[in-house]
Amino acid sequence: MNKNGILLSSQFDNYLKIEGDQAWYLKEGNSGTGYTWKYRPDNSGVYEMVEEDLLHTSPPPGMVGTPYLKAWKFKGVRPGRGSVLFESYPPGSAQPEQIEKITIIVN
């Protein structure tokens, strides 16, 4: 796979090539808040999530909550248009508090 990548944005359409660019979506968080980010794919079949990572700092002893960066990596698999929803859930809630929609166009 090509080692070049793009950062996905909710502000505009994101274009990928089949088996080409790696596409990343990143969200910052803090483990002390209890909020969680989840992704919800559509059924378009134009992209595939290939990796999900959680990067965090090594906090000093006694520090409450750890900042982290959650990363999802996608690739294009067939021509077309699709979307991914990223949802932020408050602690103990089944309803998202925030939703971000990412549009992916694969050619």
C-alpha cells in the first residue's frame, strides 16, 4: 500500500483512490472524562476501516485522566460515494452527544 496519506475532514468531500491513499481520522480525548468516540460505517462498500489505534501519553504519577488521540485508518476499495459517522458518547449514555459525518468518494 502507498505510504502517503490524507487527513479526513468533515468540512468537505474526501477523495481516495482504490488501494491508494491511506486516510486517517483523528479525535483527541481524555480518559478522565468518560466520553468515548465510536465510528459507524455505512453500507456503501466503497471504503474499509483497516486500523483503529489509541495513542496516549505516559502520565506523571498521580495525574488524573490521560490525554489521548484516537485514530482510524481507512482505504478505498471500490468506486463510489460513502460516509462514516463518528459519534461522541457521554459516560453511561446510549445516545451520542456529538456526531461528525465524513464523506468519502473513491475513484
